[in-house]
Amino acid sequence: MVVDYLIDPFVAGTSGGDPESLSIRHAFPALWNLEKKYGSVIAGAILSKLIAKRDPVKKTSDSSGKRRNRRVSFSFLGGMQSLIDALHNEVGDGNVKLSTEVLSLACSVDDVPASGGWSISIDSKNTGSKEFGKKQTFDAVIMTAPLSNVQKMKFMKGGAPFVLDFLPKVDYLPLSLMVTAYKKEDVKRPLEGFGVLIPYKEQQKHGLKTLGTLFSSMMFPDRAPSDQYLYTTFIGGSHNRDLAGAPTTILKQLVTSDLRKLLGVEGQPTFVKHVYWRNAFPLYGRDYNSILEAIEKMEKNLPGFFYAGKLLKTPFCASYA
């Protein structure tokens, strides 16, 4: 019951996966640490609470002893695009290359990062651009592309090819995001709060096709006109992989149908926006440590190269550890 109605929708809503293919060790390190330290997650949770009451210092620490940061949801007036616009204005047009493919990366240093130690060859996809094969030098490289994309790039070190055949294969789950707006008078059962996640058993029982919906205008009132509700709905993941790539017209019907059952929505949306991510959620192999070891090896052998992104921050792995 707990797995079906609590863990399953949470995992599906945050990673697109399902509990049966989840590595607790990497997905929920706090729970893993409790079990390793106390022999049981439940006993560990109780004992850690009792210890925290006796020792005020531990109230701000997690089960591994690290300082615990308070997590909050936030956004900006005008949406997260406001952050991107501000960063772009700070960096300047001349330092931002859009629609540009990295052809090759060359590291000219052996041990420690150095000024101008990296040269990168790029190919701009902008029509009329003269930047095909253009090389630029940098002090360091921060890479956030999926490992599958990194493997296709040509790396050089000290004038010789640096082969990335040690990088493991990572598969991805697709996801479609549908943003819809409805007149408030057409939503008969509006719910307040963050949103709703739908357990897979409830999807099967009631014919629902979506993973869940965020009540965007409830969380951030500036997102929609005062007479409308704005919803962000997710489709895809491991349970409905094929639906993620469906056309907008089909997904619009599915979302409207699900919101009708959940919120009593009537009529058609006044606004629709569809975003599709073919590689939305990484699915890791049985040993996520092999991913970490490969990235560590890449950074160690390429001075001034740093790998970042969701591959390191939200590891939902395809096996029980």
C-alpha cells in the first residue's frame, strides 16, 4: 500500500521511473544511511529523532552527519526565464553561442589546469554564420551534456586522441509537458496546493494517462490571468513511454480527459503549450558507481574539465542496491 500510493507516484513524478527499478542507495541517500547506521529505516528515523532532541546541534544535520539545508520552492516574477535573461544580459551576446555544435575539444596540459589550456572547435548552425570549425581557447570546460553526447565528441590531450570508451551507456526516459489554461468557471472542483501525483494503480483503475499535474497558478498567481487556472501536466515515463512522443492534439485530449476526472474541468483549454523531451530522465545501469567512476576518471585525466548536471544530482538508478 505504501509503495503503491506513496512511493510510486513520488518516484514517477520526480524521475519518470518506478519503485521496482529504483536504487535506494543513490535515490534516497538519507534513508540508505539510516538503514546502514541503525539496521532499519523505521528504527533509524525514530532513534535519530530522539538523538536530535537530546543534542540540539544534530537537529540541523541529516543521518550522515552533514548539515541539512532547508528546501523550498521558489520562482521569479515572469517565470524561470527571468533568471536566464538576467544571466544572458550579464554575460553578453558575444559570449553566448546558440545553435552551436562542439566538434572537438583539445587539452594541452598534463597535470594541473592552466590559462588557455583548452581549445574548442565549434560549428554554428545559424544560417550565414562563418564559425564552422572556428577554434577558441578557454581556461576550463564545464560539461553538462548527456554522456551519450559526450561520447560522440572528439577529445584530444597533448596532441593525441583521448578515447572515451570507458564511459558507460545511459538510457533515458521520454517526457512530454503540457501547459493548459482553463476559465475558472469551467473548473468545477478546483483544488488548492502544489498539485497532484497519480499512482500507477489509480491510472489503471480509472483510465488515467498522466503522471501528475502541477497547479501552476495556485503556486505562482502571476502565471495566468485572474479569471483562469493554469496547469502543468506530465505524460510519459516508464509506465507510458510511448505516449510521451504523441502529437500535441492527442496529448491535449488526454490531459483534458484526466483533468475532467480529477478537477471537473469542462470544455476546452484557452491556452495550450507542448514541450517534448526525448531524453528527460536518465535510467542508470545496475551499478551507478560505474557512472561516478567514469566521470571521476574523465575529470582526473583532463585537467580543467568538470562534469555537472542532473546525472550527478538526481540519480534514480535502475536496480535495487
